[in-house]
Amino acid sequence: MDRKRLSVVIIAKNEADLIGDCLQSVQWADEIILLDGGSHDRTIQIAQQYNANVFTHTEWQGYGKQRQIAQSYASGDYIFMIDADERITPELRTAIEQVIHSEIQPNQVYSCARRNYFLGRFMRYSGWYPDRVIRLYQNSLYRYNDNLVHESVDYGNAQVTKLDGDLLHLTCRDYFVFQRKQFNYAESWARQSFQRGKKSSMISAINHGLGAFLKTWLIRRGFLDGKHGFLLACINAQYTFNKYAALWAISQQEKGNK
């Protein structure tokens, strides 16, 4: 059976501290595509040292669009989409190689378990593990949706097959950086939702925030992650409240401008 070509695709901006280890974990791929969003640090130079094909696109249209543009440069039969703060483990590499050495299944995409790092430890519960994400798929058939944030592969009715092995995700190494990122995500989500005609109220924001806490702490067994789980449940509640409160605030601003 002929081996299919694999393109690892990355979007990045100012990721010099993280990109090297990420690229080291995918050196075995046939092709590495990095789409840079306008870095001012050594991201591009480091990527070139790891033999990545580097392209630049600074007109930001959201994460979904940026991933689509990055994929357009890839020539492999399969795409594996990865972020600078992620690393492929040897076990996951083995599972990916089994797919690319097999006959192509036209109606199939592949998910992997993501092990998320939070303030000094990899979480075991709280919805942060196994946190399965679809990252391996055929280049000619699938791509990411247009979402500004929380983008995902638009795979239609394709079957999702689980891969063995973990994708390590250095989600939160710095509390303040993580919180700023969460607020930016909340703003992007709110603006996109407003454009789509979605509405919110302050009661809705409170209820969604409380629901997010209970979901993380109880349903997803965050209590088994101890203090880390409690803090993450609070952060998820805060983030969810911010999303719906921001959506409400945008609608109030629009009313005031009329």
C-alpha cells in the first residue's frame, strides 16, 4: 500500500517561545506549513530552522479563515492541524502513520485526545481530558469553518475515528496571559454572535455562567482535579458569563448609537 503524504499545518503569531518544540514533534511529516500572522519575534526564523514552509497573512479575519488560508498552501493527501502550544506524542505519531499507510477512507476524519496543561500540571478531568479534537483529515475533502473563535473542521456526515495517543496542549502556563486570551475570545464570540442575530440578557449571562461552573465542577468531575479543578470551574464560569454579558453590552451600545 502506497504511503500517503502528510502536511502538518500551523497558524502562528509571536510564538517564538513555543514553536520550536512543536515543530520538533512533527519533523517526521512530509511537509510543514506555517502561516504567520505578522510576528515581531523570531517565530519565522525558528520555523525556517525546522524546515517549515513559511507564508504570511496579516489581514486577520478570524481563526477559521486563517486556518483555511494556511491549508490552501498544503500539498499533502492528509492534513494534521496543530497549534504552536501543542506537541504530538510518539503514540499519536504511530496512530497517524497507521492512517497514512492505509487505504484512504473517503468519508472519515480522525480525532485525538488532547491533554491540557493548567498551571503546572496536566488535567485529568474537568472536561480537559480527553478533550477530543478532530485534527487529521483529507486535504481535498474537508476544511475548517469560518468561525472567528472556537473554529472546527467542517466534516459534514463523515465518520469520526478515534486515534490512540495524546496531543499535549500547553493551554495555561501563565494565569494572566490565559485570562487575557479568554477575554479576547469572549469578545470575538460576542461580536460574531451579534452579527448572526443572537441576543442575550443579564439573567441569561448569569445562568450560563453558573451552568458552566456546575458543568465543569460536577458533571465533568472537576472536583477530582482538586484546587486546579475548582479554579478552572471558576474561570469557565467567568468566561461564559463574559461571553453573554458582552453580547448584551454590544446590543445596548447599538441601541444607544441609533
